[in-house]
Amino acid sequence: MKLRDKYKYAILTPTSMGVRLTPFNGQPVYASRNFEMRATSAESNVLSVSSHLGLSAKVLTSFVKDSPISRIIKDDLAARHIDYEGPEVNQGGAWGYRHQINIADSGYGSRGPRVHNDRSGEVGLTLNTKDFDLQRIFEEEGVAVVHLSGLNAALSPETGRFSLEIARAAKKNGSRISFDLNYRASFWKGREKELHPIFHEIASVADILVGNEEDFQLCLGIKGPEAGGEELSEKINSFKEMIGRVKEKYSNASVFATTLREVINSNEHMWGAIMLSGDEWHIVEPRAIGVLDRIGGGDGFVGGLLYGILKGWEAEKWIAFGWATGALTVTLNTDYCQPADEEQVWSIWQGNARVKR
């Protein structure tokens, strides 16, 4: 995959930033009184792999002016080596704008995690290209890969238009476009006629498409895997057939990927992945991984996949590195991956958990 020779940013994403509240020690939310608060968003989570490993990364977002939560988010992004740009929006009083709140426990053993999203009035609803100089960002500075998420595209009519205009600007200026469909039923309810054309256009110009069977069916109208087939080989073949149908409809893309996950319990998953690059299939058959907190694992996979593409590696290494960064993410308290170095990631891929002194 050929990338522009000169650019200021290796990877960029539009996003609505917020915070996550997580109980200590894997306890459920309703039984807890002590919580840890961290900045988060699915899209910025993807960037963290590249930013921690030395590539330049940036988010386009919006902030609540003079908010202490905004300060926490900015400090967190800076600590992750991620640049940020966006307007400071007046709160408008106590009942005005705020940053989204994600309230989620990690689950434990036989008790699965539960997530409660509190997004009413979030400042990210106001995202608008008039607040950003797209000519400077894409023509003058340059961006190698733009990562778009269906979460942000479906958030509101404004963010849908924002995502479309970012995709158009990226395409015009030679940036590669990554699109993780990220279907959420609560975002789509009653808005199918509005959202289908937006997702179709973004997918039509995307170079990299990521999604599971639900994403491809409900966002793009692609027939999903056949029901049944308990054998792993049958499941993989069904996924390959689905991806083949996606490729036929969205032929601009050259990379298609999906993760495979089987939950044994909250702390043990079978984790795998499928990727089609050009006409070549790359498959990581699911194998057991330990899980501290599963949220963010999929974003970690996409982040590692894009890092491999940005580094110019062979395609077989993209999916291996993405598998391993996803596996690393679910061992951390943060929703985002924080690799120490490439060696740590490759050790996870190799199944090497020995002490490094």
C-alpha cells in the first residue's frame, strides 16, 4: 500500500472524547463506591498503538471551555503523545454541554462486564468542519492514514456530515482511509435511512474496512455468515465468504479485517482474526488469552493493524501485530494499548511471557 512520501501526521482521527468510570477490583458498578476515571474514545484508542511506538498522531475533537474534564482529557492525550485540535465550546450553564461518560465495569469470571453510556448533551455532537482548516491539515501538513469510526459517524447528523467531509478531504489529498464500522443499535434506532447513505459513501472511498458480521450486515446491508457450523473451519469459511461479498461491493478497499472472539469467561477469551489483503487471506486461528478488561481490545487490534501498514511491513505481519496489540490491551486498566516497544508486542504474539530483565 503506497503512502504519501511526506506528511506531518502518520495517523489522524475525528472523535468525541469523554471519560470512563471503572470500579476497582473488577467489581460491578452498582456494588461499588470507588471508581477510577480515565479519558477515552474508541477512535483515540486506535491511535495509541502508533503514538506509543513513536509515530505522529492527532485527534480532531471539541472541548468544553474551562471544564476540568477537558483538562483531564487534554493531559491524557498529551501523555499518550497524541496531538489534538478543536474548538473550545462554551458550556452554556449547568445544563449545557459536557463530555460523554462511559460507566463500565470489567466483569469477573462468570460475571460479564456491563456498560452504561451517558452521552446526552456531549460536546462532540457539535463537531463541524467549519471549526477546522482542512486545507492546512490535509494539503499542507499531510496525513498518511485517516481512521474513521461508525461510532462517531452515527453520533448525530452533524457528526455524520463531519465524518463524510473528513473522508472526502482525505481522499482528495491522497490520505489512506481506515473505516471501522462499529455498529451500535442505540445510535441507529429510527435513523437507518439517514445513516445508510453516509456509511455507504465512507465505505466506498475507504482503503481499509474493519467490522464483524453484525457491522457489515446492519451498516452496509451485506449478507452475513450462514447460521450453524460449530467447527472453527466452518466459521472461518463463512466469514471469508462474507468478506468476499463486501469486497465485491466495496472494491476501492484493498484490506478487509475482522476479529474472532469466543468468551470462555470474563477473564479468558479465545482471540483470533481474519484479514484479506488484495487476494491473499491471512488467518489467526483463535487461541486463549488472559483478560483483565476486555473493553478496547478491538480498537487495539485495529491500532496494531494500522501501525503495521504505516511501517510498510508485509501483510502477514499486520494481522499478527494487530492480534498481539489487541491481546495486550485487554491486560491493561486503560481502554487503549500502551506498548512499551515492538519487542513486547512480538513476545505476546510468540507466546513468550517470561520475565525480561
